[in-house]
Amino acid sequence: MSEPHNLPSYTKAQLALRNGQDKPQIWVAYLGLIYDVTKSRLWREGKHYEHWAGQDLTDELKDAPHTEKVFDRFTVIGRLVN
């Protein structure tokens, strides 16, 4: 997975606002990168099965029925910072 350069940085608090409820954007983070999943029908209203948007899903992926390759279909829009 190649990482784009010069990405804007977002805090966990900023990511949390992109949950499909507080703002129209639906974002999730994985391994320090933030992905825009707004257009995915699987993330409507900010929920995908038991996962909520606006969060870092790195630790949750181990329980998913798919691999990290699922993120390849989404646009990286930023980096998650502490």
C-alpha cells in the first residue's frame, strides 16, 4: 500500500466528527491513514456492521472477514496524529 505524500494531518477528535452524523463526511482510519468512505453504500449513516465511522479501525480489522486490501478501494485523505 503506497502512501501519498503531503497529506493533511487530523487528530482523533477531528476524525470523530466525520462519523456520518455530525458532518456529512464519513471517514475511518487504519494504520495511521484516514480514508474517505463517504460514497460506500456499506458505510451509510456512518455504520458498517458493528463498526462506527470516525474511528481508528486498526485494532478492529483482525475480527473482520476481509483483509486490509479493502482499503485500496478508498481515497486516502489524511494522516491520523495524536
